Amino acid sequence: MNNIRISILISLFSLILLSSCSDENGDNCLSPEDIANSNCPASDLLLVCDPFFCGASFPPDEENEGIVIGFFLPPLESECEVIDCTTLNCGDAGIFSELQIGQSGFPSGIISNPDGRQSPFSSCTIFN
């Protein structure tokens, strides 16, 4: 009976590995289709094969001029920490909150830059 359970577990693990994609480095990663409608977008975004390129527009406030930025998600030069299933803290690259992954596998949410200002983002494309 134990041998059957072990065989089933090994088969399930192999199936999970085979269902993921592989990048140029040979690392296992996920495609947008794999993360579509994700229940935990923060952790799934860290596993994508190619980063997304997104944009945000921060309106001016009393202390800062308005700016428009482009950014990679996940950021290329920063390590990110999963705070919860909808929040990534990526240090100087910003905090990404209220994360969602749509039906087509593209992310949306709110980016908070290091000075504390926030902006929604939703028009992301795959960068490869």
C-alpha cells in the first residue's frame, strides 16, 4: 500500500514539473497561461519565464512632480519578498499590492514607489 502511495506522489510531482516551461537557463518557470486567474499572484509572478513590462503614471503632489515610469514585473535587478498573496515588496523597485492576474495571464495592481506615492497599473506586456 505504501509503494502505491509513493508511486502516486512521484507521478504527481513529475506531472507538475512537466507542465511548467523552461527558460534559457534551464530553470523551471511559468507562462502567462499557467498563472491566469491565479489564487496567489504574488508568488506566481516570481515564477514567470519572461518578465512583464508595465507602466504607471504618478500624478503630481505638493512635494513631487508627476512622473510616468516603465517597470519590469518582477523587477530584474531587485529581489522581491512575498508579503501575502496579493503583495510583493521589491525594495527600491517598489511595493506591488492588490495584485491580480487576469484570464489572459497578465498582471494588474497598484505600485507604490519609494517616496510612498501610488499608481494603478494594468497594461502589461511580456518582455522577452
